[in-house]
Amino acid sequence: MDDDPLLDAPLLPPHSLHSRLHPRFYSIPTVCMANILLLIHVTFVILAILAGVFCVPDNDDICFEKYTYPFKVQTAILIAKVALWILHVCFERCIQYHHRKVRSKGYLLIYRTTRHLKRLPLLIHSTGNAALLLIVAVQYTFPGHAKLYLCCIFGILSMELMCSLICLVVYSVKVSNFNRAKSRPDIIEEEKMYSYPSHITSEVGFREISSLEEIVEKQGDVIEYLQRHNALLSKRLLALTAQQDRG
């Protein structure tokens, strides 16, 4: 051991790894996007209902010539619905990216609590699209009863709006509370993340009032984060050692 050259190497400055050991807070910038998407959705449903009430089927030709040319009013509503679905796809991809980034920073609780909320709005709109496609297919096969088909379309749009409204509001509240708290990663503040009776000190593998599935899931997230964190520290350490050797 006395002849080991690593023992004679200069020590790394203590501040070199400080930022890695004490990461900064990472907020989730998706609340504004969720609110804008919700506003667009509400506006679309209101305009669609107004267009259906005042244009279809009595004044369809007048609205076609003035507002929706070269599409019929119902066709314009369906095209706008597809555009809204595309916005939800982009929004879902965006929030998945930001939540994966938050998870890599050690914020595991917010990732788990919003796991289903991130997918629900897109799932709701995809289901609504399937229902609208079914109505259009039936209308094409059995023409007539335009008001009945229109009421079915408005019913689907209204159900989509209510379900999406609930999901996006709950998601926005959770993310806003997370951004407002500005807490350190769950890995560092584990005692703050969980509430134990009698102030029991946390240990690996020990949880009260938790199911076995929750314990395994939480420990898996912790292990994955620590593996990634150790890999980043190792790369940082090797880079600093190589830099000192060149100096």
C-alpha cells in the first residue's frame, strides 16, 4: 500500500462534487401548458356547441358559405377535434419528458403520484375519438336524424371536457404544490416525504402502513436513482482526476 501511486495523488477540491451531492431544486414547467390546453379545450367545446345549435342542420349552407368553407360545419368540428387530440399528444410527451427529468433528479414521490394523471387526458381524448368515429360511421350508413347524431357528438365532447377538466386541474394542483414547496430530493429528505407514527427512524426495507407492492416500488425507484447518481459521480471523479493529471 505504501507504493500505491494513488495515495500520492493530490486530493480533489471539496467543492468539486458539492453540486452533485447537493442538487438544486428542479421545478416542473408544465402547469402553464396544462392551463393553456384546458382553455383551448373549453373554447373548442363552446364554439362547437354554438356552431351546432345555430348552423346544423337548418342553416348549414349559410355557415358553410360564410365561415367553414370548404368544409361542412360538422366536418370542421371533427377536424378541430383531431387538432385538439394532437395538442394533447404533444402535451403528454412534454410532461413525460419533464417528469422523467424530475425523477432522475431524485424526486420520486411526485413522479409516482402523477403517473396516471399524465396519461389520462390523452386516453380520454383517444376514447372520445373512437366514439366519434363510430357515430360518423353510423351516420354515413344510416343518413338522416342529423339532430340526433349532433346531440351524440355534443354529449361526447361534453364528457371529454368534464373528465379532462378534472384530470388537468388535479394535475396542476399537485405540480403547483410541488413547485411551491421547493423541497430537496426525496432521496435526501426521506423523513420529510413519509410520515411515521412515533417518529420512527426510517430504515431500508422498513415501512409502516405500506403494502408490499409500495415497498418494492419505492425501493426500486431508490435503487435506480442511486445507481444513476453513482454513475454520474464516478464520471465526475474520473474527469477531475484526469484534469489534475494533465495539470
